[in-house]
Amino acid sequence: MEATQAHQAPHPHHHHHHHRHLAHPPANAPAHPPSHHHHHAHPPTTAPAHPPSHHHHHAHPPSHAPVHPPTPAPAYPPKGPMPRTFVAVQGVVYCKSCKYNGSDTLAGASPVLGATVKLQCNNTKYPQEVQTKTDKNGYFFLQAPKTVTNYGAHKCKASLVSSPMPSCQKPSLLHAGAIGAILKPEKPFTVNKLPFFLYSVGPFAFEPKCY
């Protein structure tokens, strides 16, 4: 009976050995393909790593560009000297043509020499006012009080005061000449080495007396 057992034992052992021998190649085979697969997966990893780097390079200029436009924020630095910028106003005064009396047009109008124009600024406790007269072209130029800077220019209004022409005395509402016109910013300039900002109004007009 022992002999039979001894005979049986080697058989399972032999079978087991055979089984392990069989199991080894499959274990080996799967181990190899993954390794092969991993080798395949490696280049893709390298490739995507490269494009992102390329993409980042692309994304860099856009990031740079937006930083650049705000550099034209030197549109604001002029506001550095702005508080010390004085205010000047220009405009032209006409007498309307009788042909178009009552309508808001300057067709056929003629410039008024010696018309008085005033600039009133309410940026301080008491309103400040300056006046000037027009030249033969009806043109006037005046400087606001030195207490007014471009920051306070929105509190200033220009209007017609009087005309030397007996037949053209009534200030018209054209461009708010009769009630006070808001200043329109034009450009910075210098007078006697002082920084000014030029504003414009009008053109203004007087209504003619037509018979």
C-alpha cells in the first residue's frame, strides 16, 4: 500500500510541476506585452509633453501682449501733470442771416467783431468769471481763472454776453450760446511755458433784427 502511495505522490507532484511549468510561460508572456505596451505608451507621453510645451510657448505672447496694451496706459500719466493743467476756451461768434432767421443754421451768417463772451466756472465757493471779445473773424480765445484746472473744466460754461451790432443783439440758443455751453475738450498746449488744455464751444450766434 505504501508503494501505491509513493506511486501516487510523484504523479500529483509531476502534474503540479507540469502545471507550474505551463503557468510560467503565460506569466512570462503577459509580463512581456505590458512591457511592450509600456514602451509604446512612452513616446505618446513624450509627445504630449512636447506639444504642451509648444502650446505654452504660444500662450506666452498673448500673455505678453495684454501686458503691453495697458502700457499705453501712459494715456493716464498725462493725468499726472493734469491737475496743474490750466483751462483755455476758444470759439467763433456769428450774426445769423436774416434769410434764415429763427432757424438754427449759420448759412449766410457773418462773423461778429467785438462780441463779448464770458466763461463762468463754479468750481469754487464763489463763481468765477472771465470775459473776452471776438476779433474780426468772430474768433475768441480766453483763459479760465488759474484756480481752474482741467479737472474742474466740467463746472465751466461759456456764453454770449453782448454784441456791438445794433441789428444783431439777441443771443441765440444755437449750441447753447444764450444759456451757457459745456466745454468740449480739444488738445493740450502750452502758453508762456504753462500747461493748458484747450476746450472749444460753439459756434455761437446772435439773432438779427430783420425788417
